[in-house]
Amino acid sequence: MVLVTAPSGRPVMDPSRLSERRRRALSERVPLRPMTSEYKEQALQRFDSVESELRQISRWMFDHPELGYQEFESSRRLVDFLRSRGFEVEYPAYGMETAFAARTGTTGPEVVICAEYDALPEIGHACGHNLIATAAVGAGHVLSGFAGELGIKVTVLGTPAEEQLGGKIDLIEAGAFSGAAAALMVHPATKDVLDPRALAVVHLDLEYHGKAAHAAATPQVGINALDAFVQAYVNVATLRQHFYPTDKVHCIITRGGTAPNIIPDYTRSSWYIRAATMERLDQLSGKVSACFEAAATATGCTWDTRQLGQPYAELISHPLLSELFDENARALGRQMMRGSDLPPGEAGSTDMGNVSQVVPSLHPMLDIHSLPAVNHQAEFAAHTITPAGEQAIRDGALGMAWTVIDLAEQDLWDGLRPGTS
């Protein structure tokens, strides 16, 4: 964001650098106003009053990681915080034991702030969901102080099971986003990225069934299900030369046999297939499925796949939300990169992508200065409870809250409607 100095000595946005859409919205609705409005000043004070408690919750979550749809204690702590601040809380919510919806404000456009709080197996909060959750409830608390004055409704939505099972997709189908004007969340990372790419993904379990036999005395009567898995892996590896940079396939074997002297009659493996779009994901999934089938044919095994959860869609970052958050992030000292400036294959996946297909959304990445540690490493989890990690709670909460304040104060809601982005 480019600032100029007003006669008052306070920084204001340089109108020559605003988008045409935003210039028009500002000129038609409200005069250009200082970057730090009265509500933003109040937001700072309200966040300061709970920052220490939010850090304690984040550290507790770091010490007590819970897997998807098992986040009973984590969701309870977040709910207790929100209830104690006057939110009306539905918990459990939408038919999910660890989902919640904490609401404030009674009229006007609804903004949903998404909290994630599931952890990864064995390495805990190595994707920083303890920071995501506490930034979300922090933003909600900030906005609850003046939601009525701004004429908005705010819902802090507890969204379980992001890592694999797609809790937000279940919430979409249950109607949790049906009235939302916008949805926001932040995510810790190794770079500040305003509008990151996120790939479509499908999660599969692959099983091969063969026939057991003595591996030394009578291997000729066996049918080796482990050979089928190995051949499937090799087939996919051969296919990789034809991948686009945004095509990704990776797997682990979760059952490979019972003993070396028994021909394995059953193997199971877990696979993620990713692509830039849902359309490309369908194409790539068909090619990978052919690799699985060929391995079964070559080894004489039977095979089947089971989809875990539902496919995640690619992420769409709404331009207006991006522009507003960028200005606010810069005011907080973060210089946000654009996702288009990064290599196209440098991307993960999120069920926030599905939300972005139905509601104007934003999912920026916030640097916690963990390098060389990266997401999904235990060392990254450790960085979430450092001062740099905890700064992301503050910047994430205030960045989201200030963005919502901008939407309300400048009456920019029409800019979120289809055809106006």
C-alpha cells in the first residue's frame, strides 16, 4: 500500500494507486479516510486485551494436538473463550461433534472467519493450525465489540478435519456458509503470500488382494499383493514425465504384509492426487487409476480404491478482499507477495478452496520465519510457539478484522457480488 501524508499528519492511501473499482467505490460511497479509522484503533485495543490468553491457548494446542474429527479439547477451549466474550455459540454444530459456530451481531452482511484446529499424525501442529485457530477467534473477539455499530454479523466457524477429511466441505453441504457475504482465514507459512495457489486434491486408499503362500517353499501358488503395490508405484513414477508442474501424486504404504516368509495377500496404501483445477484433477485421476489397474493385471491381484472425504477444489482469492488485506498487512509491517510470483508447483491444498467456489474468500499465508523448517515438519510446529510464530496470531487477527472494518465502513459489499470482482 502506498501512503501519502494528510494535513493532519496521519497517513492516508494514495488514491492514484488504487484500482479503478476501488476508486469508484470510494468516490461513490464514502470519502477517502485515514488508514487507521476509529474502529481500527479500537480493534488494536481489543486485541491487546486478549493477546496473552490467545498465546496460551495456542501453546496448549501445541502441547495437546488432536487429529481430524477428534479435536474435542481444542474445540472446547476455543468455544469457552468465545462464550466468555459474549458470543452466542452453537456447539456441536451442523451435525459435527467438533464443529462450532460462534455468532455476534444481528443484522447486515455476514462474515465468516474460519478456525482450523486439527493436527497431523505424529508431528502435531506442523501446519500451524494452533495459530490459525487463535487468529480466527482473536479476529472474532475484535469485531464483536462493534459489529452492531458497523451493521454486520460475524461468525467464527470452527472447521474440523482440514488435513484430510474436508470438514469445510461437510459444513458447506450443511448450510454453514449459505448466508455469508465473505469468508476469511489466515495460514502460517515460510513466506507472506496474499493470494496463494492451492491445488485441487483427492485422497484415496488403494487396496490389492492376492493369495498367501510360503514365500520359500511354495511361492508359485501365491499371488503377491505387495508386488502389485510396487508395480503401481513404478507405473505412476513412469507417468510423471508427462505431468504438468502443478500435477502431484504421492503416497505411503500402510499395510505391506505380515511376515517376510509369507507371500502378502493384502496391501493397502494411501494416495494424494493433486492438480491445478478440478477439471485437470479428473483427467489425472483417470491416468493414475489406469496405473493401478495395470499393476493388478500384471500380478494377478484384484484391486479397489476408497475415496477419503471429498475432493478439495482449487482456491480462488477474491480480488477486493485481497486488495484490502494487502493494505492492512502492510500497515502491520508485512510486505505480501503475490501467488503468481511463485513457481506454479509451489502449492498445497485446502478445503478452503471449496469455500471459495461458493463464497468470496481469502486465505493469505503469513511468514513465521521458520526456514529452513517448512510446513509439515516437526521443526515448523516448534516455530509456532516462538515470538515470530505468535506474531502471526496478532497480524492475522488484526489483518482480518481491519479488512472487515474496511468492507463495512466503506460499504464495499457490492464489490463482493458476482461480476464485480
